[in-house]
Amino acid sequence: MVVSLNDTLRDRRSEILAKWFEDTLATYPSSAQRIFTSTAREFANPVGETIKSGLEAVFDGLVAGDDSERLGEAIDLIIRMRSVQNFTAAEAVGFVFSLKSAVRASLSGEGNTNGLQTEITQFERRIDELALQAFDLYMACREQVYQIRANETQARSAKLFQRAQQIIEQHATGQKITFDFNTPEDEGGDRQ
Amino acid sequence: MAESKPKPEILAKVDYQPPGDDWMELPVEIRPGTFNYAANPANAKYLDLPHVRKWQPTDDDWQLPENWQEIILEGLHDRLKKYRSLKVFMDICVRCGACADKCHFFLGSGDPKNMPVLRAELLRSVYRRDFTTAGKILGKLAGARPLTPEIIKEWFLYFYQCTECRRCSVFCPYGIDTAEITMMGRELLNSIGLGIDWITTPAANCFRTGNHLGIQPHGFKDSIDFAVEELEEITGIKVDAPINKKGAEILFVSPSADYFASPHYYTLLGYLALFHEIGLDYTWSAYASEGGNFGLFHSADMMKRLNAKIYAEAKRLGVKWILGGECGHMWRVLHQYMDTMNGPADFLDQPVSPITGTRFDHASSTKMVHICEFTADLIANGKLKLDKRRNDNVNVTFHDSCNPARAMGLFDEPRYCIEHACNHFNEMPENTIKEQTFCCGSGSGIGTDENFEMRMRGGFPRANAVKYVHDKHGVNMLACICAIDKATLPPLMEFWVPEVDVCGIHELIGNAMIMKGEKRTTDLRGEPLPGMEESDADESGEVKEVSEDV
């Protein structure tokens, strides 16, 4: 009887996911891994829970043949999180490739996997595509960080900017200006 | 809450071994996005701070003063003598691990030095080496290490990666308050000229003009007048907003961001509308024009220096008592320090609401009442007409700001206000609210632009809980009562849960409140007010079909 790769992956789901989770957590300091593995209370361990549920969704999506949009949604939160943690770009998205070794490790005990080679190659190609997509998401997150920083700077003095604009307009139309716009004294100065 | 005696199962976990791991060997990494810029020398000089110089954390040489070790060790010695709590905190930790996974920075980053136990150990290891016999003899084996420039760099990074939120202290069986250890660490750093700009510059501005942005009295008046005009445009009602009015019954103090930042500003409009509607005899002060006190994040002396203006202004203006706005750490300073630092305020009266007659007994000594307590009391006594439907466009959850929650136990009043102003309110999970609330990740003076990535990490546990109620209940508004929250939760939400906006409680009250003679079709942000679109108000401004929640 011929068993498809997808059936095998479904059968081995928990084993493969456990290995992938372990390899992904290994990118964090050792003392953190112990805590991120704990599932004591859902909101007490957001990093561990995000990785765990995200990897499950991505794995199921890959096996089910989901399109890139759905896979992107599944992986978004993990990438978002890792884009602001202590990782380089390569480290942040590198965990995607660990799925290959998790799958290979799971199949290695299975004896002859020759019949599945084509499917394995195709599956691994999908993982490669997902890694590229993850990198795009990573870049989008980084760009978003800079955009939010710019927005935040403006919001912090929003009403003062608005008032300053009003004064400029009053000046332009020749109206009497009723307010000396305040700037910090020279010796005080603004932030560097 | 922390219990008075440790339970046997906690004691059974006590680890008598010297710290395992190699945390002492981990190198210090000054990574962009995760540290704060050094203090602007001009502002440090303005505050007469010691060892002022131009430097940045990215420099190899931080130009420490020649006798820096002596200054630090003497400073530690003095503080151990002055604060018994510090001495106890240095000696009593048994490394039970209860705090390890409670810090939002650790939970968001996985960096072991963000475990509260290790953050304290940064200071404790130096204490052991120079102040305990075991440490002097056994050195590293007893968890001790000599003071080196690398350790100073480590202190600078990690004492400015703690928001002094005190969540860890809730779980410590011995009640060790890591925030106080961080405060001591920062005091020592400041004693050798290692302050950060986001604290030093607002403190200098505050010392000079009374508020963080350095707005002078005429600028302050213009800002308040501007808000009065905007409120008139929205409601059709011209309110009175007295400034420096001698003999007013109440002095109102709020964070300065309320009158220049967004979304704080809409809360300011809410206060102005509320005070008008109840006919409160109150005054603003152009000098006590800041509830916040960045001295708390610098040193005890600086905190006292900046806080003094509130009582000084209350005395000068001859008010009876003080009402405080939606500010976070102002309430920690008030509840834990102000009374003994600059009080007792014997010259003020016992606070009594002039509208309801309620005596605020808990404020007998400080003479200062939180606006949520004041407003909840108004609602409970039927003094406000609130139409909840006007907030039907928002589905609210409440973020307990760390200081009002953990430093003053203000849990019920904000919720009471929200529930009487909104039809849709959903709580976040139990272990993320009230005394277990997760910090915004940007408090205690580290909500800076340059530290943005660290803030996104530290805010992740909070955002994760918001995301949960957004996904489950459709929550789209995060209410809070702290100016730092209002500044830093919007970018946090934009990154993690972009569908959720941020507001203050008095913005919700201001939207729901039916004002006498009002003519309004929009909320305080100028957006359509549910149930009050053009057709609901006739020419005379009379309101049709409103239910009154009184």
C-alpha cells in the first residue's frame, strides 16, 4: 500500500512539531527555554504560546496545501515577535528551515523513504518558499517599526503642532498673533 | 498577592547552590533599539547633577570619573544604612524562582538578566563582594564579583530595562520590591554621571517651568484656552477653565501630556466638560502643570524636589484639597512618598466632594483624590446623566496602569466609570489585569524612540492579552488612566493589534455625558457620535431620545 507524504506527516504531526518547537526555542538563551516550554497558564508565557500555536498553524497549512496568503497569516505573529527580539534577520527567519530537519528526522526511522523522495523534495520547496515569504514579512515588520516611530514622535506633540500651524496661518492672513510659541530656553534645549 | 510567610512548597524549592548558569560571563551588548541615550549635558547641568559630560552608551570609553568605584561603593554603603528595605532585599532572596517568569521584559525577550532575580543580582553580586564576609572570602563561589566598568555598563542597560512596574514583587514570597532595587541602581549610576536623557530633560524642564515639555505659563494658558475653544466647537458650550484662581475650592493637577499629546487631549476635553457640568469650583495651576514626576525615575532627592510644587501651589492658591487626573506614577509618588517627603499637608482640608458630600477618608493625610474615585462617586450618587449608547462605536477593555493598580489598589472605580459610560466592556484574562497587570513596557522614563524595540518586546505580554479580547470579543478600544500608557500603548497596538485604539476613561465619560444645553453631533475626537448624528439634535440643540443612566 502506498502511503503519501501528507498522510505520513499527519500521522507524525506531534513528533515533528515537538522537534520543530524545540529547535526554534533553541534560538533563545537556555534559561529562557525552560520557561518558554512551560504551558502552565496561557497568558503567562506569550512567546512560548505564540511559537507553539504558530508552528502548528503553519505545519497544518503546509500539509493542507494552503496558499501563501493563509500561510503568511499563520506565520505573521512569530515573525513579528522575532523581528523585535535580539536576532539578526537570518536568525529571525531561520527557524523555518528547521522544519526540514524535523521532518527528515521523523522519517529517518521509517526505513525506505525512496518512494516519497519526490514528495519530500516538493514539500521542502514549499518550506523554502515559506522562508522567503517570512523574510518579506520580517522586512515589512522592520519598516513598520520605523514608520510607527515617526508617527509616535508626531503624536507626542500633536496639539502643539496643530497650534503652531494655526499661528502660521494667522500670520499669513495678517491676523494678530495672540501667542508666543514657546521653545525651550537655550540652556535647557531639546533632546539630542 | 505576596503572602506574609512563604509556603512550605516555596521553601522546599530554595536553592542553596551559588548561581548556576554563566550569567556573570554573558557579555554586555549595546544593540541599537534597546538602550537609551545619555542625558543632554545642558539639562544635567541645569539640575546640578554630578560629573556632567558629553558621552553616549555606544562609546567605548564612558569617561567615568577617576574615583568612580569609590563613589559607587560609598553610595551603596550610605543607602544600605539609610534604607533598611534595601539591606533586607540584598540579603533575603533565596532564589525560589517565583519572580523569574513575571517580568514583561523577560517574557518578551528571554534575556535571563531581565529575570527580576538576576536584575537584583547585578547589584547584589557587588554588594556581596564588598559588604559580606562570605563574598569577601569566597568571591564568585558566593555569588560575588568585583566592580568593573563592564558591570557599570551592565547596570546601565538593565536598570534602564526595568519599568519599575512591581509586577514581580506581587509574586515574591518575601515581598522583595525589585523596583526599589532598580531605583537604587539608577541613583548610583546618576552619582557617576550616567543618567538618560528621557528622564533628565523632562526633569530639568519640570524644574524650570513646572512641566515636562518646558511649557511656560502663557503657553500653558494658551493650550487650555485652545482646548476650551475646541470643546465649544464640539458641544456648543463654552466652559470656564480657571488658571491660578486663588481661593478656588479644588486644585486640579494632571499630566502635561493631557494638554499637548494625542490621545491624551481627548481626556482633557472630558475633564473640562465634566467640571463644567457639575459646576466645580476648581483651578488649574500654571506651575503645578504636571502630575508626572520623572524625579521618581532618577533619585529620591529629585523626586522630592519636583513633587514639592504641588503642595506649594495648593498652599499659595489657598485651595481646600487636590484632585488628580489620569496619571500613572503621580499616584505612586503620592501614595508611597509624598506624604512623608513633602507632607503632611496639614494646611489643607479633609477632601469632601462639593457635589455629593462624600468624604474621601482614605485621603485624610495626602489630601489628594484620584479623578476616577471622584467621578465614580458622582455616578454612584446620580449626579451625571450618561447615555451609554454614545459609546456604542467602541468595545472597551481596561488596562490597569501599573502604578494606580499596584501602588494604590485602584481597581474598581475605573471599571465602574467604564461600565456606566459604555455598553460594551470586556476584561482581559485574569492573570493580566488588576494587581497582576502587565506593564505597557515603556514606563519609568524608558518610553523613548531609541529604545523602541525593547519597548515592543516588553509590551508584548500586554499586547498579547489585548489581542485575545480583540479576537474573542471584538474589542477595539483600550482604556487606561496613565499618560505614559496613552503615549506608548498606541504604537504598541499599532504593531501588535492594529485594530485597537487607545483612550482615557474621561474621554469615554465626556462622550457619554449629556450636558445641559449641548448641541453635539460628534464625539470628543470629532468623529460621529453614535445616536447623536445631525438628525438627533434639533435647531435649538435639544436632544431627542436619550436614555439617562442615572
